[in-house]
Amino acid sequence: MTKNQHTARVGFIGLGDQGAPMARAIGDSSFELHVWARRPQSLETLASIPHTVHDSPASLAAAVDILELCLRDDRDIWQVLGTLGVEDALRPGLIVVNHGTGDPGENREIAEHLAGKKVAYLDAPVSGGGAGARARTLTTMAGGDHKAYEKCQPVFAMFSRTVAYMGPSGSGQVTKLLNNAMTMSNLDNAVNLIRLVSRLDMDVQAVIDVIAVSSGGSTILRSLRTDTTPEIAPHLQGLMRKDIEHFADAIRAYGLDPEPLHDRGLAGANGLSEAVGLLAADAGR
């Protein structure tokens, strides 16, 4: 990389609920932010910060030192890499970063593909959701080339409270999937709790508020009472179901049994909308 890590040109694709505030945090820093978006309206969130808009992924890739992708799944990464002109724009020294959650084996394949072009790749999923991105308190867990990680760590720190190097390619994804499995298992407990309290002659929200800050509290329980709405719950359920299957596949690839955590996690994901609906109904009384 020809530029100092604190003045690197950083490209960003994926300006969604989580990606947009991550990009804003980069643009608010000393790093030079470059972006591309499929939908022009996605760029509106960056209107107040310095940034350069590109008309194609290829133009973006050619202009930056670090290309960060915050997309839904691994196939979206392959789609970007397969977009017209992108392969030709990739050059030795470029670092491609995947902030989405996906399959560790697939991410190792992406890393091997890019290594053939002398392009480094980090699987660096983040935890904390849109709220954490807006507060710049995400946890970033990275796998891949350690020298590439060292160059990217100051960028990740712009939107993270914790940035950790987990090991070789795929390690970031394994860590994130373990985290998500634990989150969804805790969600199963929260769903069962809310179901039970809703059948008692008590104020459901008041009970949840007290437990959330007591020894029985958890991050997911606090999120249910503050950040998760009936409107967003179905979207979150889809992401959770995808991630719990990625978790199961990854654990099986190591010759281990994922079923206990998988089953509890899937039950938690399946009960999310019901739990949020019960809380909303109680609030509307």
C-alpha cells in the first residue's frame, strides 16, 4: 500500500442500515471515503460528510487502497467481484474486506481467489447492528492476513468499540457465527420469558425492564425492549435463520455437532416476531 494507513483511500459498498453509519464514521475521520451504491438514494445519508461517489464498482475498486463490503451474504461478494471491470481493477496491494456474515469455507475460497491477484482479503464481520453502527460501538472480528489486518485496524476503529484479530481466513466468520448462535439461544430464553409474563396479571414491559438490568438480563433482552420493532422483526428473522444455518454448516465442517445451539438458536429466531408483537400489544394497552 503506497499511502500511510491514516490517510488511506477507503472504498465502501453496502450503505444499508448498518453499512451507512459505518461509512459515515470513516468519512468523518482522516480517511478518504469513496463509495458506490446501486440505488442513488442510498447516498443521501452521506450528504453531510466528505466523500467521492463512483459510477461503478470497477471505478471504485481502481481508486482505493481498502475496499470494504457490507453486504447480505457471500454470493453478494462474488457478485461484486464478478461485476464488469472489477477483476481488471483489482491490483496488488489492494485489501478487500467483507463485513457481512457468511460461511467460513466460502470466505477462504474468496481469499484464495484474490490471493491469485496478490490482493489481500479479510473476513471481518461486525456485531452490534444498526444501533451499534450509529453509536460507533460495533465489535469487529477479523480473519485473514495479519499485515492486512494491521493496515485496516485503524479504519475499523472508526466505527468499533472493539476490534480483534481472530486468526487466518475464515476465523472472523467462525467467531461471528458463534456469537450469533449464542445471541439466538439467548433470544429463545427471552421469547419463552415474554410468552410466560404475557399470561400473568402483570405489566409485561415493566417486568422486562427490570430483568433486563438485573442478573437475568442479556444484550438480546435489552434490544427487544428498545431497538426491535414489529416492522423490522421479519427482516431480522430472515437474517437470523440464514446465520444459524451458516453456523451449523461451519461447525459440521470441523466434524463437530452443532445441534444443541442450532436448535435453540433457530427456535429463538422463529419466535422473534411473536415476542416483539407481545411487547407491542402490552405497550398499546
